[in-house]
Amino acid sequence: MNNSYVIAPIPESMARQALDLAKSLKQDSPYRYKHLVADVLSDLTKINLEYYFLRPIELFKLGSFSEKVANMAIHVAYSAITRFVKRGIEKLSDDQLIILADLIEECVFLNKEDIP
């Protein structure tokens, strides 16, 4: 894939959950994990939305109104993305879920030093 990345920190537990899911998708029947794939992708999306929208507001001290607007936008985007992901995941084949597992492994790292 690409060698350029936009990086956002996530809790270690979330990274482990995503990487464990990717491993399970490759080792077992991927179909069994479709509901977890949707949940993990939705959680990763939410934490990234919060990082990229709320962090600048905090850093630049833009105030509570800006924070409320950003929170509302994040909530709307998260809801739409979650619905889209859940519908889309249901349509994926086992081979496509394995490709998604590769993508997760390519994007999620436990240690900052492991990021290419």
C-alpha cells in the first residue's frame, strides 16, 4: 500500500482487540466474526474522529461552543459510518474479510516504534 500515514493514538486495549480480530479472521472462519469486525471498525473510527476534531479544539483553546459543535458533528458522522459499516460488512465474503484483516494489521500498531 502507501508509505505515507496519518497517525492517531488509540488505547492499547483497542489496538490489541483489532489485531486479535485480524488474527482470528485469518485463522478461523471469518464469517463468525462479522459482528466484531463492524464493532471494531466503528470504535476505531470514533476514536480517530475524536482525535482529529476535538484535539485541535483543545490545543487552540477554541472554547466550549466549538467543542459542542465538533461533538455533534462527530456523533452524526459516527452514526452514519457505523450504519454503513454494519451493512457493508454483512455483504463481504470470507476472502474480503481476510483482506480487511490485512488492512487492520497494516494500520494498527501496538508500539509507536513499529510504525513504518
